[in-house]
Amino acid sequence: MRVEDTPMSSRKLGRELGVPHLAGKAAKRAVASLEEALLTREEWLRLAAQGSQMGLWYWHERTQGLFWDKKAREIFGVHLDGEMTLETFYGAVHPDDLPRVKHVWRSQLESGTPYELDYRARRPDGSIRWINARGRGYYSKSGRPLYMIGVVFDVTERKEVELQRLQFSGRLLKAQDQERNRLAQEIHDDFCQRFTVLAVKLQTLAGTIERTDEQALAKELLGEFTELGSEIQSLSHRLHSSQLEILGLVASLNALRTNIAKDSDIRFELDHANIPDQIPADVALAFFRITQEALRNVVKHSGASKVEICLKGDVGKISLTVFDNGRGFNAERRGTSQGIGMLSMEERARMLGGQFRVQSRPSVEGTRVDVTIEFKQPQQILGGA
Amino acid sequence: VRPRVLLADDHLPLLTALKRLLQGECEVVACVATVADLLQHVLVCRPDVVVLDIKLPDGTGIDACRQLKAVVPDVAVIMFSAMDDPDIRAAALEAGAEDLISKHTIHTLLSAIRDAWARKNPMPDPLPERSDR
């Protein structure tokens, strides 16, 4: 990296860094060997940067000067020559990511900790690139920030592969779901029904038997039959519970909450308003599964003491909010199991044209999941006493 | 006198088998396959006990039970479901059902009907009348 401008005299820099200012031959020798070492390192760095497609930048705090090398400029698609300002940089960051970038950059510089951050850049031609940025600040003895150096990588391809992989996992989850439902339905509609009919017939037959030893045998048979039927039924139930269809969304969520609360110290609150009796089955299932996944995440990862589940109905739409007071997580990090869960929630909402949003930051209190799905109210209203 | 029973299930072979099973001890007054038919027949047939599947093609047994109880409050409803799920059981009882039995323990149906019938028609007190009555 070649730093063209010298923002500070060497004497002054020496003072700032606490390095004694040398004079005469000793100084020349020291400078020469230092220069050699620097050149070697610079060459190493240049080779490494070229090989790894790494962009370099440098920020000088006092002059507010910014330097970007050619590769960094290429990555962001900004002009290859001329002055770089903080505004050029901000202009190149995707507007949705800019507040986060500004915040992390500034707070890490001030707190003196190195940072790593993924964000999107928007090139002048409108294309979006994913950037992985790492950097750290350097400080005077008194702790004042002097400068900051960093590197950027274009990780768009990696991100795309990651996203595809996760989308694939989401689709896999969905396919698994559908297959389970199909199997459960088949077991229920066919085997279970036939078993029940056979058990009833067997019982009818047993009622006509007069000899006591034969009666005992019939009773035994009926017992074995019942046991087998029960096992098949419980297999069907494990594959797919029909609770949601029978109880409806609110009662099922309530049951879910109660069941999870049994094995946990977390307080679960469910609040609902204006939920119509008739909700399309796929919409109800999406809300149920999203809540299930969100609560599972809360129990596993959040360390929260309280969760609020809020379900609100409006004309032709339902909104769900699941909010916990736990430790939060990095909503950007989607390669984890938590991330896959998030993605499957998002997939479920998106499949029905719904909106999905997670707000969470590590160590900042709370995670909030918001889902809204619009649907057509069914024309035919069943029942309604 | 035998309890008058109405069977509501959309699975025809099960309806037939249940009818045969109950014949001796009960009078099966009607068999229906939908909630709509159930609500109609219950007014005409006036059963003592309705045996109701948890899921019918046009609605859930829970909703049907609620509607049934609103129309004929004195009818006893015994629901049966594929699974003995405690939440479904709670919802069934809350809707006014006497009992919920799972299909794999359907052999307990007869005794459940008997119990419901006995609760509806208590036997005259076999003890001699006490002076404070």
C-alpha cells in the first residue's frame, strides 16, 4: 500500500507514537533498514492483495482523509483516480445497509476493537455486490484515534452460493413437510380407518360369543388390535398433527405456548385480536410453523425471561409479532442452524406473498420477528351458530 | 328402554360397523356424514346421545358440538378423534362434549354411551327416602 500524502511530519508522528527522534548516521542507517523492511513487507502485501483480490483502504482521523487502492475502487465500482472522500464511500454502500455500516465503523473505531462486517455495495450500474470488510484502528498513547486501516473483499459469489444453499434447505424443509403430511394423511385415511372398522367388527363378534374361553381369546385379540392401531395412529400423529385444523390458529398457538412453557422458565404471553374464524389452511399453517420456529429459537438461543406473541387480524390480513427480551443475535449471520430456521420462516411467509422481518443485534436486548400475510377471506362461512 | 343414538362420521364402513356394534344396546336413530345433516337430523330424531367424529367434511366436530348444544342443550355428545390429544380433549369438553374417546380405544364407546345415558337418566334412588328430604 502506498500512502501518497504525508499527513504528519515524521518528528511529530514520532512524538505521537512515543518513538524517539534520531539524528545523524544512526538515523540514516535506521531509516535505510526500516525502508528495506518496509519495502519487503509492501511487496509481500502487494502479492497477497493481488492474489486474494483484496482491496485496501486507509483512514486518517485528523485530516479526515481517505485512501483507497485500485482494487478497492474496482470492487465498489467508483472512479479509479482522483480523491476519495467519506461521501464517495457512503454513496457506494447500499442505502439499506448504510446506517449499520456507519454505526459499526464508528463505534469500533472509538472502542478500539477490530471489526468484521458484511454489507452490500451498489455500483453505479445498479448491480449489487456483497462486501466483506475488516479493519482496525490505531491510537495515540492518550487513546485518541489516529488512523484506521482495513481490507475489503468482494464476496458476492460466496454469498450467492450461501443464499442458494439456504434457499435449497428451505425448499427441502417444505418438501419434507409436504411428504410428511401426505404420509400421515394416507396412514390416517387408510390404515387407521380400516383398523377402527376392524376393531369395531371384532368387538361386535366378541359380543356374540358365549363360551368363556373363546370370549377371553376375543378380548385378548381386541387388546392386541387396539395396541397395534394405537401405534399406527401415533405414527400418523407424529408425522402430522391435525390439531391446527381442528382447534384453529389461536387455540393451537395457545396449546403450543402451554406445551413449550411446561419445560421452560420463560414466561410466554399470547395476545390476539380480531382473528377471523375462517383462515385459509396454508396461512394458518404458516403462522403456526413460524411461531413454533421462533419460540424454538427463543428457548434454545435467547436466554430470554419473557416472550410476547401477538396475533392481530385486519381486513384480509393477519400480522404476527414474536418478541423476546433475550440477548439477541446477528440477524445477518445466516449460515448457522438459527439462520436456517430464520430462512425457513422467511420462506414460509414469502411462499404466501407475505412479509417477514427479523430485528436483532447481538448483546442488545431482544429479538423481534414480524410477519404479515394477506389472504382472501373465504366466501363460504361454515357453521356460525 | 335403550338410549337413542345418532352417529356422525363421514367414513361409511365405520358407520356401518358402529351401527352393528351398537344395535343391541342402543337404538341407532340416524347416521349422518356432514355437520349440516347432523344439525337437521338432531331436531327430527331427538337422539339422547350423538357420537360425533372430530372432523367432518364441512366443519370440525368441536364447532358442530357447540352448535348442537345451542340447538338441543340436553343431548349428550361423545366425540371421537384419531388421537387422544389433551388439547383437543380440552377443547371438546369445553364445547360441551361429555367425553372424547380416541378411535383406537373405540371399544370403550359402548361404556361411554352407557355413562352418558346414565347421567342423563339417573336411576331412581335405591335407598329409602331420608327424613330430611
